[in-house]
Amino acid sequence: MKINTLILFFAFWVNISVAQEIPFLLVKKDKKLAFKDQNGITVSKLGTWDKAVNFSPFSPFIRVERDGAKFLLDTAGNTFLLADSLAKLTPSVTALDLSNQNLQTFPKEILNFKQLQILILNDNLISQIPADIATLKNLMYFSCANCQLENLPATFFDLKSLKIVNLENNIGLKNISEKFKTLVNLSYLYLSNTGITDLPNSFAALEHLIFLDISRNQLTVLPEVILKIRSLRCLNLAATSLKMLHDSISALQNLEKLYLSNNYLETLPHSIGQNQDLKYLTLFQNQLQHLPPSVGRLKKLSFLDLSHNQLTALPAECNGLIHLTYLNVRNNRLKSLPEIFAYTQNLIQLLLENNELENLPLSIGQASNLLVLRLEHNQLRDIPESVTQLKNIKELDLSYNPNLVWQNIFKKLGNMPQLIVLSLHHNQIKSLPDEIQLLKNVETIYLTSNELQNINAAIFTLPKLRTLFLEENPIPSSEQQPLKDKLPKCYIRF
């Protein structure tokens, strides 16, 4: 497997609680900003810009600037000349963003610009949309998120060109009109935190809907009509108070992303294994006690977040997750792991913090592309010799595992030539073994809250060490400055 720029970015993305696919990565190119794909190849259709940000999987556009002009850019490379005030609105502008301008009402002047394709009114105090909005026949994107809408005019549904509608965080909306079925081109619909408790049966007519976000609503059960929207590729049901996922979820054969975090699920239906196009599955903050073995049939799954549940084991059938790159099972009750890593060789991040693990499976060494391994707050007694095969690992956290024998551990870590960050805090370490000198590429070591009274001189031989955390160790103050003098290029915190 090629570890490219995007994968490296993905692996060190700290805020990954709702893990997402980033389709393109923003890079500098010839003093401009451009985008690269997952193979590290520049995407020419997305152009070069003076200012830009990374794409988000939850937004179809990003803002870009070139030569003083502002645009919205989509992932297909389409650009829309952008105005961010009524004063800048001209006949050539195709995108208008009036977000966060303290608007009390919908500005009627907008209706004079029939060429508009994108209209964004987020974060205002607007409570009503005028019936005349139907005159904006070219409108394909409408967003009025974080406002005070309670309903939409019937004429809104005459906007047949609409492909994307964002109404999230209009908590008083509550009832969703049956007339949505008339928006025959609708592809993306955002209804998060709108107060809805169900969806009308007419939604079954939305044959082109591929993205539906109804998160943060009190559904308690999955609206049955969703199971009839066979075109769905992304379904966000996070924080909807779901207690059960219906067996018929398997009817959504095109589903690629399923967000189920922050619910009350205790298990998944066996039929989940039939959603074989699934690539992203998030289940953190539920009450899962076990997974069905059928989850191993999700051959395309690359992202699985099971953190903050009550799992005591993972099924051996997880060895079928051959394309998995991210596995998060932190904050569970795992006592052991199955021997699955000979099959999950695409794994890049493995997060196992806050479990009850005493040992790791021997096959861990066969996860040859692993970059990040986090094992803090377990009960490890040793790590297997096979970890020396993890030649690409860059970050390892063994904190809060005081039963480890550190001389043996450092011998093994010395065989990880790419290791950059090593965390060993809260481990009752009394001294550092000579084997620490084997960490030739390490740049940061966390040794906070141990029992060190002095530092082994072997650490002075680490040529790339730049940060050393030694807080809450009984190192005499008289030894602190001499230690800094011997590591002049290293920031040391006592």
C-alpha cells in the first residue's frame, strides 16, 4: 500500500470524532494553493487559488479567492462568482452568501437577480421565506441554517432545479412538508436539529437523494420511509435517540456512510453485513455490548468507530475487514483482541485506549502500514516481539500501563525506525534503560508523572529529540539546568 500525503494527513488528524473522508488535500504549489487527490496527484479541474480551505464531507462547496474575486468551488471544479453583501450583488454573480448579518427578514432585493444559483442565509433571524422565492428558477442550492424558520411556503417546492437544501438548526420547523417529493432533483437534504420526529411517506419519491442528515432530532425509531430511498449513499442518524436499528437497513444497498453515534443502540442487526458498499460506520457513544459476526462481511469498510461502548470482545470475523484503515475501540471493556491483523493490513490508525487489555495478538505485527497505535489506560504486561515488524509506525502511546517491563519494551521500540512520538506518562518508571538510545528518529517523548530521579545519559545520543516532557517526576532542581545544557536543541518541560 502506498502511504501518500492524504493518508498521512488523515492519520494525524486530531479531531476525528466524526471521522470523515477528505476527497482532496489542499497544498501549496508555485506560491498558489491547489488540491491533490488520494494518490498525491494535482487535480487540475479544481484550479489554483490565492486563498482556499480544505473540502468538508458535510458541505458541497468551499470558498476560494483569486485576484481579489471570491468564488464558491465544488468538487467537480464548478465555480460560482460570490457576493457576500447585497451591495456587491450584480447580474454576473451566481452565488450570494448573507450569513451572519443579523437579518430580521428575507431581503426582497434578492428576487431581482434571477441568475442566482446559490443562496445562503445562514445564522440570521429570518422566520419566513416569501412566496416570491419561486421566481428564482435557477436556484440549485438553498441554505437557511441556524435561523428561526417554522415552515416553508408552498411555492418553495416549485424550485425544480434545487439539488441541495440546508435547513439545519431551525428547531421550530418540526413538520416537514409532503411537497418535498416535488423537488425531483434533490440530492442533498440537511434537516439536523429541526425538531422533526418523523418523515412524510412522500420522501420515497426522492429518487435522486443521496445524502440525508436528520441527526440531533428525537426520532427514537427509524422512519420507515428512509428504507425506501434506495438512492441514499450517506445517512446521518447521530443523536436521534435510536434504541434499535431495523433489519431492513439492508435495503439501502447503495449506502456508503452511516452515522449512528450518540444513540442507545445495544446491538446491530445481523443484516448490516448486507450493506456491502459501506465505507464509513460510526457508532461511538452507544450501549453496544457485542457486534454481529456479519460485520466482517463489510469488505469495503475503511472507517469504523466503536468507541465509548460496552464491548468486551470483537468478533473473529472482523478479519474480513480487509480495507479498514481506521479502527477506534477506545473506552470499551475489551480484555483481548482476535487475531485479525494478518488480514487488515491497510490499517493506519488503531485506537485501543481505556480498555482492559493484558496482551496484544501476535498478528499485530502484520499491520504493516500502521502509523498510529494508542494503548494507554490498559493492563498490558508485555507487547509481543512481532511489534518490531511495525516499520512505519510514527506514534505510539503506552501510557498508564505500569506493569510493563521497560528494558524489554525499549529493545522492541528500537526496531521501529519511523517512530516520532512516544508517550509513556503515568507508568511508575523509575529509570530509563540504556536501550532508549535505539530510538534514533524519535522527536517527542512524554514521560510525565513517573518516578524518575535522574535521566540516563543515553538519551543525549538521540539526534532528533526536540521535545521532552518530564513534569511530575522527582528530578532535583539542581539537575534540571545541566540536563537542558546537554540537550540544547530540545525543549524540556519539568
